[in-house]
Amino acid sequence: MVEYSSGYLADHWCQVGHFVHCLEGKFTLELIPSGIIEFKGGDGFIVSDELSSHRILSQTGGKLLIVDGDFLQPNKTLLK
């Protein structure tokens, strides 16, 4: 769980896969090449490794639950 202060802007563009669930607050997800997605408490999204560059910003701050993992890679077999 990560808590962000108001005026937060990520200091880099990320290419690692994540599952993100917004616990509270309002956020903007910037994606290259897809555009901008606004989300708030109760919303979530998934991005896979190396399929986009993305970063988060928030004017108001809030809390996110962020899960990283290899299971987000395309064509990854979970069970062997």
C-alpha cells in the first residue's frame, strides 16, 4: 500500500507491470501511447510489463494498493 501526498507526480516513466487498486483519492494515469485515464477510490487497472510507459500523478493525494509480479507478463504460464 502506498500513500501519495497532494501534488504528487512520478519522477519517472515506468514499464513494469502492475495491478493497481485505488483505495482512496483521485489519480491520473498517463500512458504512452494510449493517453490519460482518470481514476478514484474503488477503481483499478492492470498494465503488463513493457507494453506501455506509464506514470501516476495526483492533485489531491490518496492511497493505492499496488501489486507487481511476473504473472502480468504476456504469455506467462502460471501453472506448470
